[in-house]
Amino acid sequence: MSSMQVLNDRSLQLLKMLIERYISDGQPIGSRTLSKDSDLKLSPATIRNVMADLEEMGFLHSPHTSAGRIPTASAYRLFVDSLLTVKPLESKDLSRVHLELSTRDGNKEIIGRASRLLSELTQMAGVVTLPKRELVCLRHIEFLPLSNARVLVIFVTNEQEVHNKIIQTTRAFSTAELQQVGNYLNAIYSGHSLAAVRESVFKELQDDQQRINQSLLDAVNLAQLAFEDENPKEDYVLTGETNLMEFSELAGREHLKNLFNAFNQKQDVIYLLDQCMKTNGVQIFIGEESGYKVFDQCSLVTSSYSINDEVVGVLGVIGPTRMAYEKIIPFVDITAKLLSAALNPKPTSP
């Protein structure tokens, strides 16, 4: 039997009111407060009885220092799934997101801007994972000679992202040699993912080098130098984590220390965000649902974004469980859609 079936309309309405009031005020809610706010015209004693029932069912709990109640993760889950009325994004916020994500900058700059917008407009932490490198395709590569046996590598991914890199080689290459290498690599690897290119190049180097002519060996060696560091050092862009210090339930020194350590070590956050890539649309982890104790007092609202109709990453907001879900859910949803539009290749003018 579902939670909705167990609770009657009166209990559901009181629970909804209590959650909304707690999200707004951040203070435990007592029966007298609800009796003043309630349209049900119930006495504080009746409300106390309903709240006691809700506590027994695991939807409320009472902090030691207060007679008031606060919602549990189960209450927030019921609220989000069944009681929430989502509010449309304010037009000024929508205009700002649209404006800031529609500029023709590089992908990394646009992703950083999306993270900052998520943080600034929610006053929580905004996070955007970088596109999965195995899903990023090589479109074109060329090499230009520099002095002292150095080579400038220019390569284009996903039809619009241009990367520049200087590599140090064991000997000087002529312009003609580098053009030949570029032509060879473009013919073989254009349209392949960077992960596949790296794997193929590594395999070529493992083969019997006696069977590889010098031109091919040069091409393979240069390709390895060009792509060996293309796995980004950072996995996601996180902005506004210090905003979380403003919420009393997260502001304990030990809690903040553990939370910031999790952000720095990244594995737990990345695992959670990777889980979100498997689901279309907005996905929400509330409190203990994350499976990581450090996030027990937090909620994570996410949505995936795409390049060329392929999901390549996730963005979201990390904040306390008492976040304004009715505003944050549509904000995360529209930001993901606008980020996808910004990252997709623009049609070229005839």
C-alpha cells in the first residue's frame, strides 16, 4: 500500500503545509503554528494528534531541542512525487539563462557558465559534469611545426570545439611531413571518439614496430603525444559550494568538512551524477537516497544534457533537503535543455 493510500486528505494537507513552512523558515514547526496557518480550522490538539501519527509513520521527526517537527527524507519524497505544484521559471531568470548560454564560446566556458548560473539563481551549489570523453568525437586534426622540435596540434571535436596544444617531439618535422601525418590521421580517425583513437594508437604502438613503416610510426607517435593528456583532470565544474554554509542544517563544522572533502575527492559525487545519466528528464536524490552518509542532509536535483542526441553529461543543484523543489526542478530542467542547445553544432550558413 502506498503512502498516499495510508494518509487521508487532512493528513496530506497538513504534511504539505508543514513541509512548505519548514522549507521557507528552516525552523521546526509546531501544532500552534499550523493551526494559525491552516484553512482546515482544526484545533492545535487535533493537529498534534495528526502530527504524532505522521511521526509514527516516519514522515516527521522531532529534534531534541524543540517540540516542533521537521520533515524526513520520506516526507520530502512523498511531497516531490505527489504533493508538489511546480512553478514556472520567472521570466527574468529564464531570459538570463537563455542569454548567457547562447553565446558562441567554447564548450568548457559554456559549461562553467551553466554551473555558475545554477549556483547564483538558487543560492546553492551548481554542478555540471564535463562531457564524457569517450563520447567526444574527433572531426579534424592538423600539425604545424614550431622551433626546437616542437609541434602545434590543432584539433576539432564535435564539429565546433577547437583545441590547441604544443607537443615536444624527438626530432624536427617539416611542414610536408606534418601535413602527411594529419592527412593520414584524418582519413583513419575522423568521426571516431577520442577514447577509440587513444585505444587504437596504443594498440599500434604495441604491435611489432618492425612491421610499421617510418611514416606510420611518426603518425602514431604524434597522435599519442597529441591525445595522451586529453582526459580532463577535472570531472565536473562545481560552483557556489560555500553557499551551503548559509544553511544551519549543513553548517556544522564536521558536516561541512566531510561535505567539502567529498567535493574534493569527487568519487562519490561522480558516481551519483553518472547514475543520473541513465535516466531521461529530472532526477532527484533526497537525503539518505544517495547512499552516501555525507549527503544525508542534502538533496541533489539533476537533469542530463546531450550533444548530437547523445547524453554526454549531467547538471544539477546540490543543497539542503529543505530546498524549494517547486522552483529548482523546472530551473534545472530548462537549464539542461538550453545547455544542450548551446553545445550542439550550429548549422553553417550557405
